[in-house]
Amino acid sequence: MSNTKTTSKTKSTSDTKTTFPSPTKIVSAQDFAIIEKILRNRYEYFTEVREGVDLTTKIKSMIISSTIFFAIYGAVMGSTHSLWQALSSAAKLPILFVATLLICVPSLYFFSLLFGSNQSLRQNLTVIMTAISVTAVLLLSFAPITLFFLLTTSQYQFFKLLNVGVFAISGLMGIVFLYQGMKVVSGPETEGASTRRMVLILWMFVYAFVGSQMAWTIRPFIGAPGTPFELFRQLGGNFYTNVLQSIGEILGFLIVR
């Protein structure tokens, strides 16, 4: 009789145990395999998006993989200054792309609907996340090069412009995937297709402008040498004038403070 009570008590205790998912369940190899599929066979991938195959799974996998890739590159950028800057940049770089995405996606979706698009919001989001994931994996591929120049040069303005160039190249390739993906997902030419392509091209410029201004708003990502760590800097100026000033300093025209 006592054995039965003990057994039932043990069973009751084990039933009320809380189990937490292991890290391997949160992040799996499948989350990174989606990147290889995009790069190896983009047409098949975008065809699946057009047919609505596993869109939620694709979006989740791309969010996880791109966040990790952005964080790694952000840490490399910030390591030129201090450990705190590296950790800060690792956190801020994924936030930069997610915030820009949230700001810009509604405009593309509703303008596309206005000109006859039959794509769902999830299809639009999947294609845009594909472009962001391509940008993220290319940034990761540039990380060893960036790290090499970090170790071999001490000129802050050069390192800053190097990163601007890396982001420009990676972002441009992401935009190429976005344009190709939208064409495939849209399917056969329908009424208003040329107008929607024009809207997409204009939206790309808006996205690039919003992204650069967002990056300027939540800077620094690198951290100027000889200055204490700052999580954020005071607002003022803009991204484009700062790039021109950095070019001027490298060429010896002026000194950026």
C-alpha cells in the first residue's frame, strides 16, 4: 500500500516538472540550410514562395540565421574599440535590419496591392527576408577580410569606409535577390506588372535611405579611437556628409573630429 502511494507521488511530481527547449531545438541545422538553398537554387526556392510552401518555417529560419550572421559581423566591427563596443554592435546590427524592415514593409505591400499584386503579406515578407539573409551571409563572408584590416591598419576613417563599402556590396547583392524574387513570385505578367516593378525599384531606394539613416541614428558601430564607450551618440549631421568627410580626411583635404 505504501509503495503504491510512493509511486503515485513520484509520478505526480514528475508530471509537474517544467521542461525547457534545448538550444539545439531553438536553433537547428535546418535554419542555416535555408541559406544554402537560396544561394544554390534561387529559382526553385522562389517558386516555393510563390506556391506558399512552408513560408512560416522559411521566415523563422532566415530570422535566426541572419540574426546570428549580423551579430558576428557587428562584433568584428566593434572589436576595433573595446569589448563593450563589440557586444553593443553585435546587438545593434540585427536590430538595425529588423527595424528598417518593420518601417518599410507596409509601404511595399500596400503599394503593390494598389497596382494589382496578388501576393500575400507573408510572401512579400519572405522575399524581403531572403534579401536580408543574403546580405547577412555576405557580410559574414567579408568578416575575415574586415578582421584582417582591423589587425593591420590603425586608421579609423579608412576602417569606417571599408565597412561602408562592405555593406554597400552586400546590400546591393541582397537587392538583386529581392528584385529577382519579386519577379518569380509575381508569376506571369499581369496588368500593372510594369508599374509594380517601378514601385519596387523606388522602394529599394527608400529602403536604402531609411536603413542608412537608421544606422546613423543608433551609431556608433565601430567607435572612434581615444573616446570612451558610448551606447548611442547625440543626434546631428547625417550619414552621407560623414562619409564625404571621411573620404576628405583620407585624401588629406580635412580632418574629421
